Amino acid sequence: MPDGKHKSRSKRRVFVKLASGENKTHYKERKPAKKRCLECKAVLPGIPHLVKSKFKNLPKTKKRPQRPYAGVLCSKCMRKKISGQVI
């Protein structure tokens, strides 16, 4: 029987076959969903989808692209917003 901390479904169950032929269950953290653009809902490239505790240890240049509205809008929607077009 797994420990109490592993009984919740917030952990992902990974079934591993060991060299001895025995099957064992490993409990791992779930990965968060990929970040999406607020306007068009496209996946934002250049932003890693990591758990907050891992994300905060990354250098600033790896967290998001260096442009206005980075991490919020995709480049296409950002260009429209800056040029003044209605999205």
C-alpha cells in the first residue's frame, strides 16, 4: 500500500518494469499546462512549462522572450496591439 502522501491524484502514477521483472509504481509531479496567448489562445513558444519551484530557479533570459507583452501575448497579437489594430 502506498504512503498517505501518494494516495492523492495530484501525483502522476508511472508504472516501471524493473530489471528483476517486477512492476513498480513511481509517483511523479504532474507538469503544468503550456502557457497560451490571451487573445488567440495559441501556445506561447519560448516559455518552459515547469512547476513554479523549478521555474523560479531558471535565469531571467530562459523564463520568457525579451519583448513587450512577453509571456502574455504571442508575437502576432503583440504586433497588432502595438500598431493599434483592433484584434
